[in-house]
Amino acid sequence: MKKKAIIISSAIIGLLIVAYFLFFRGDEKKTKFSYAEITKGDLNVLISSTGTLQAIKTVEVGTQVSGRIDRLLVDFNSQVRKGQLLAVLDTVVLAATVRDAQANLDRAMALYEQAVAVHERNKQLFEKKFMNEVDFIASRTNVQTLLASQKSAVTSLERAKLNLGYAYIYSPISGTIINRSVEQGQTVAASLSAPTIFLIAEDLSSMRILANVDESDIGQIKMGQKVQFTVQAHSGKRFDGEVTQIRLNPNVVQNVVNYTVVVQADNKERLLLPGMTATVDFYVDFRENVLLVPNVALRFQPTDEMTEEYKKNLEKQMASLPDSVKNRMQQFGGGQFNPGAMGGGNGGGQFNMGMSGGNSSGRRRNVARLWYYDENNKLQMSMAMLGLTDGKKTEIVRGRNIKEGIKIISGIIETETPAATSGTNPFNPQQGGNPMRRGF
């Protein structure tokens, strides 16, 4: 009977313990944090854009006369030199035009010689008063008219010979045939504009990129600026380039103003091809071997509990300081130093430290507060002067007690804990548990 009573009592105690943890301790939570580490490295401020690869110089080769393509002597990717014969049009009609123009010239020359002989005879008759002045003027006019006809015939012959020469298409530059738009036997018609037959790139060992840069960023682009870019065909490789031109003509697309920036790049390995889309990074500014903090840590807002804890720690530290140091600190802060002012708000992690004066707003934009635990597991806050940022990390120009390897609080994590850990420091980053991320 006694043994049975012991068993029943043990069961009741066990049920009470389980009910206590289920209904009374389940709501207790402690606050834990996520951290971002202060690192040291290089920081590059970039402006990203896209553009199209092109050969630095391309020439469209067309024809000034119409006709059928009789011979094609080059093809795609053919290497050509300046003056090389590329294609020949059918010359039958053009050669016949030359012969016809030659015959017209011969006729005009014969008529002119006859008119000159007749005029010389009429001149003698006019001098002897055997011809009136009207007939003599008509004779002289006929000579001049036939001379003009002869000159016109000469011009027609020259034009016909030129057109015959245009049937032979030569390369104007040395380079590579990157496009051929006709086939042998095809007829091309030259009207107001010459039809394009070949597209020749002068030198593919050097390429250019026509990148579109937004008007908000164009002021940071300079001549000679360093550029790196990638193409999808070689995604694991980065290519170097240099800004060679900033074109002043704006491009307006859907009310967005862009400017064309020309970037020149070497292509010794022939990996870059005309028409490829390049993702371009313009290096606006850089820092080498500086302290860097992730931007997420700059956006952290302390809780009220953290503010109270830090306030108490700060009051203890100030109480232990000599009176002379306290007076100097009050003079520095203009009597405005208030540790309780470090609470929440919409300051984005930035804090003025109570400094007054007309430049406080300028200082506030470049100063941020960083929260961390020191070696003694005490909550600390340090003001940091900020420098450049690339959108992910920011340079720390100056900061009290900020050095490489310090873990800065970047977010808040909440986790449910049993009663056995309720006596621990809720802000201690060394506590165990199975955290569940909230809000950060």
C-alpha cells in the first residue's frame, strides 16, 4: 500500500512538472542575435551597365552599278587586304555601254573637225566681203556647239568606263569579312543608296563596347577610367577595358535618359565576337586594405532592453571616472550627452552623440553606431566614421575599439528556452539553443 502511494505521488509530481513547462514556461523567450564580422580587404565602388561589342572600325562594301553577281571571290570570315578583288558583276552590258560611248565620241570629233574646216573657209569669205555677218556668226556658233558635243561625248565615255570599273569590287581596307549579304548569280540594283554586299571589320584584335549609362551615373564616368566586363560566352572570365569616349548625344527610352560610353578592350585571344552583350563594371573609386562592415549591421536598431543595459554599463563607467574627465566629456558634448538617447528610431543605425553645431547633419550622414559584446561579455556601442560603400559593405574610416575580427550585432533572433536557462544573460551571444530567425 505504501509502495502504491509512492508511485501515485511520483506520477502526480511528473504531471505537474510537464504541465508547468507546457502552460507556464512555454511563453518565456530570450533574445539572441545574428552577427556580422568586421573584415579587412579591398573595396571597389562600381557602376554597372550593359552594352554591345563591336569592331572598332567596320566598312560596308556595296556597289554603285546594278547587275548580276558573276563571281564571288571571298566568303564569311575571309581575311582580306586593301585593294583585293572581292567580287565581279556581269560586265556584258557595261562593256557595250563603253563601246557605244566611244562611237558617239568618234562621231562628235568628226563633226567638229568638219565644222572647223567649214568655218575657216567662211572666215576667208567674210574677210573678202563675200559672206554677210549673220552667216559668219552661225558658222562660228556651229563650231562651238560641236565642240561642246565632243566634250559631252568624252564625259560619257569616261562615265561608261567608270561604271565598267565599278563592276569589279575591291576591298577598301584590310580586315575580316564578317558578313556577306549576296550569293553568286544574285542581281543587285543600285538606286538612291548602294546595296551592301560585304561588311568588313578592320581589326578584331581590339574591340569596343557601346554601353548605355544612366544620367544619374554619367557624372562619375571619366576618360581613361578602368573597366571590367563579362560576356555570357565566357562567364568565368573577366576582361579589362578603358573608357575612350563619352558621347554627348542623349538616348531617351521610355522617359529614361541614357548616354553612350565607348569602352575599348583588347581581344588578342579572339574570344570576343561582334554583337556579344557585355555586362560592364565601371570602377568609380576604390580602397585597399581597409576595415569593412556589412551594411546589414549599420541598419540594426537596438531593443529597449539593450539600451537600458548599455545605459547602466555607461553610468557605471562614468561613475568610476575622475571628476576632471567627467567635466571634459561634458564640455565636449556641450552638456547634451545622453546615453538614453541611443534607443530606437528611424536613424538607420546612425547617431549624433549629442554633438551640437551647424555641421551635425553632415556628420550624422557619415557616422554610424555599431553594437557588439567585448571580451568581458558586456554590451558595447562604438561610433564609427564611414567611408565608401559598394552597396553590400562599407568602409570604416575610424572607430573606437573597432578592429578586424569583431562580430557586430546585425539582427535579432528569438528562441523559446526552458526554465533551466532563464537565469542567463538574454543578450549573451555565447548561449546555446535552437534559434528561430525573426525580422532580420
